[in-house]
Amino acid sequence: MLGEIKRDLFAPVETLPQTRTRDPKGQVIHDTAQRWIAESTGLSGSARQQYSAILRSFEAFAGNCPVERIDRSLALGYLEHLRTVPSDRTKVLLSQATVKRYLACLASYWSVLDYWGLVDGDARNPFSGLLRRVPGQRKAADPRAKNLRPVTRKEAQHLLSLIQSTPRLRYRREMVLTVRLLWVSACRLNEIASPQPPRHHWQTRRKQPCCSDTHARRPSNRRRP
């Protein structure tokens, strides 16, 4: 028994082969973004294109820097860039909903970097809560002009001709009915697409019962003999 213990204690220690781990430093935005898009098998084709465009925009703004340099100040600078610089495609400022979609994509991208161990796990997601109002701020309003008006006859005829000349439309019949409804009713699209009908001022008034009707319909508390 003692011989076995001595043999186990003084036996040479076998060293396990060391596996080379991936160095988290030096990983840039372009490589990690391409890897994430390639491994995201659950995204649809349109979502994949949108995510790729958002990541390319952030990569161009940040200068393809290493991912460990992404912090709150860089995220705030990119948010200011989205709010002040017009879009290259539409030449107008991005809406609030589009800005939210950009930040949601980048927040997911940061979560993937955290899962891969490429960023500080104790650091807060720099893209979360960016649109939250700080104390003393008013609610942000959409600066874009609202030009909501009924469809004219010329516009309706042009839309109907375009729909009729494209037989491969999936919802061709529904589109024709929608354009005709807009033309005949002179309503805006948001009015007919709303799940609840618009309430007019005469619908908000409550009918007050007459005093005589109130006393006549009030049940009597007297017992019948």
C-alpha cells in the first residue's frame, strides 16, 4: 500500500497539450459583423439585408475599429449622426422608428460580441437605453412634414393603371379595392387602415336623460299591499 502511494506521489506529471485560443484583441467590426451575419441562420433574407446595411453604416462611422473600443461615447456619437445626417438613399432624415431599428440591431450585435468573449462582459450594452429621455427633456417629435390628404382622381387612375399593368402582383385585387375605396370615400389611408373608426365630436357627446324620464323610470321602493 505504501509503495503504491509513493509511486503515485512521485510519478512524473503528464502535461496536457495546450490548445491555442482565439485572441479577443484585434477583432474589428467588419470581421465580427460578417461572422455574425453568416452564422445567423434564423434571419430572413430581408432582415439579413437590413442588418448588413446597418452594420456597414456603423462600420463606416466608427472607422472599422477594434470591437473593444466600442463604448457609450461612440454609441452616442452614432446616434447623433443618425439624427442629423440625411439618408443616402432617401436624402431625408431618418424617422424615429428607423433609428430604433438601427439601435436594436447594434444592441443585438453587442450581445453576440459579449457571447463570443470579445468585449468586457461586465460592461453595459452601450446601445441599450439610448432613446430614453433624461430628466428635464421633452418628448422628441418627428421633424418630418406630414402631408396627409385624400387621393385625387388623377392619382387614383394612375395607381389603378399601374396595378392593372402588373398581373403578377400577389395582392392585386386587394390593392384595387383599396385604391377605389380611397377615391370614393375621400379618406386618408390611415383612416381606413385603423382598427378603430375615427370618433367625431358628435360621437363624444353623451345623451343626458331628461329629468321627467329619470323620475318616471326610477323604480319605486314602496311595497304593494
